[in-house]
Amino acid sequence: MTSTPAIAIRRTRRGDVPAIVAMLADDRLGRARERIEDPLPAAYYDAFERVDRDPLFRLVVAEQGGRVVGSLQLCI
């Protein structure tokens, strides 16, 4: 039986932004909405910084095997 690496939940870091944008773009609506470019447009990082600084929001990612596999934004 093959074991699956554990999933860790942690606070989102700036370096996670490209992985999150890639997940957002991974469907028909997202492909039309998101801009997958290298480098990513600064607007993505600016938005991350604004939300990350807001005490009413919490951004977390799910990480498995060193790779971001999920994301969550919680608004209180």
C-alpha cells in the first residue's frame, strides 16, 4: 500500500501567490479571469499584501509534499 504525504495547513506567504493564481485559473471561468504570466502582474502581490495585513482576514494554504494544493480565505 502506498502512503499519501500528510497535508499541512499553514499561513499563506507571498511566495505562494503564483500557486494560488494557478489554482484559480484551473477551470473555464478562471482561465478567462486570471492572468497567468511570468512574472505575475504586480496586482496579485498588491492584493495579497492588502488582505494579509487586514486583521479581519486569514489566508491559509494546504501543502502536501512541499507543494501548495489548496487555499482558503477566511473573513471574520
